[in-house]
Amino acid sequence: MITVTNANKRYGTFAALDNVSIDIPSGELTALLGPSGSGKSTLLRSIAGLETLDDGVVTIAGKDVTDVSPQKRDIGFVFQHYAAFKHMTVRDNVAFGLKIRKRPKPEIKKKVDDLLEIVGLDGFQHRYPAQLSGGQRQRMALARALAVDPQVLLLDEPFGALDAKVRADLRTWLRRLHEEVHVTTVLVTHDQEEALDVADRIAVMNKGRIEQVGTPADVYDRPANEFVMSFLGAVAKLNGHLVRPHDIRVGRDPSMALAAHEGTAESAGVTRATVERVVQLGFEVRVELRNAATGDLFTAQVTRGDAAALHLAEGETVYARATQIPELPVS
């Protein structure tokens, strides 16, 4: 368990952390998610001991480490940029921390071989970092961080410098790796899809504060406020309500009777709208609509089958309603 209590960190007049408290459960992967400047990297670096808090306490496994040096916190740290030793082979890079700790050679060999197999680099032992792809170098960095059996693994935008396809592949790999090693892991990311894909829990940060902590389903389906809802996935505004585009039903029938079980969606009513644009997005279709009553633009997301059945085309009149509206606090 990692516990941060009443953490404050200022840079001049800028509050990077504003009285932040969070519990990070042992063995779970927790994502710190937020826009640039939200404080997520400062919080991670404070856990690592790379930032000194103005106020507050950090404990790891029940031990107060607030004033303990990073080298003595028993953590592994992986940055966005690989920080590999370019003159060392993959094997020597991964073994580096074990050699510094003067572990026996047979132990080092077995540990490195096991880790390289786990991270999918078996057979790459004698290559140098320049001979690896970006994704392979990042997997090597993770193996190096795990080699010393840290209590905590801290990942600061580890896939941020990679292209979208490689990031998606590494997200899947990271989730499998975590399920195998079960080390307490904290991941900093600004990528909502990445957080939803890999994390057991997500802490959404904004302006140095934590807005909400919960499972991916909690923060997506039951956002604590408008910021969380707007940051964590696409939103549309329909008759004064924030809704998910995939929760907007589009049809040709102006009645579009509301089902009782859809609860608060009744308050949004049925809206007449004009199709402004239809965009094919792979297996989905984004329909950009203009509210006939207010002139406001909003977006609905429908399946390709529904779009074809409705014969959606620019300039045509359709009717829309929300099937689900999250209950947000009144501001």
C-alpha cells in the first residue's frame, strides 16, 4: 500500500499539488490520469522521492518515506525516454541493478533470463539498444526496473514517445505483465484510453487536485463532476445535459417513445436536428447534428448498420434523444 496524505507542492505561485491524499492498494495498477499541468507527474515523482514535498507524508508498505532518498525507497522507475546504457547489451542493461547490489552471478543470469522471457525479449540478449525498436527498448527498461524486485513500479508516460499502434500493443502487454508479476504499479498518463485499458483504478487529476478515484467503470459511468466526464471520453451536450455520444439514439420517428427504465433520460426529451456531417470511423459512425430549436451542435455515435438503415445524409432532419444521462452534482 502506498499512502499520500495532505501533499502540497508549489513552484512559486503555481500549486502543482494542492492538499492531495490518496491510497494506492498493494498489487494493483493505479493510473494517475489528467491533462498537462494537473500534477500527476509531480505526485509520481513525490512518491519516488525525486520531488520534495512542501508539506505532507508519503508511506510505502506502512513505512514513512517522506524524507527517505529515492535509492532507499525500494522502487523501480520507468520514464518516457528509455535512459538505456547505449554501450551495454540488453542483458547487461537488465542486469545492471543486480550487479550494483553484488548479487551472485548464477542468480543474475537466471533472473535476467526469466525477465527477458517475460517481457518478450528472449533471444535479444546480445543486442544493443540502438538495434531495438522503440517498443522493445521500453520493454527492456521495464525488465531492468523489475530486476531488483521493487516493492513499487512507477511508470511516467512510458509509451508517450511511441506511435499509436505500438502504444496499443504495449498496453495489452503491460496488462498481461502486471497480472504475472503483481507488483504495485502507478502509471502516469494523459491518454484516457490507456488508463481505461490497463488500470485497476484511476485517479483523475486536475489543477493539482484529485477529482475522483475509482475503477474504470466508476469514473466513466459514474463521474463525480463535469470535468471527470468531459476528460474521460467524448461528451455531447443535449438540451442542457452532458451525455456520451454513444448514449444518443438517432431515428426518423419524431415520437421516439421513452422507456420508463431509462430514468433521468426522460428529462432530455426528443430533439429535432439537422444532419451536418456523417463521418465513418471504422466500425462506428459519428453523426454531427445541429439542434433545430437552439442551433447548438452536438454529436451522436451510431453503428454502421444503424447509419445505413437510417440512410443518414447531410441536410436531412432526424430526431435524437439520450438513453442515459449520468447524474452529476449541481454546480
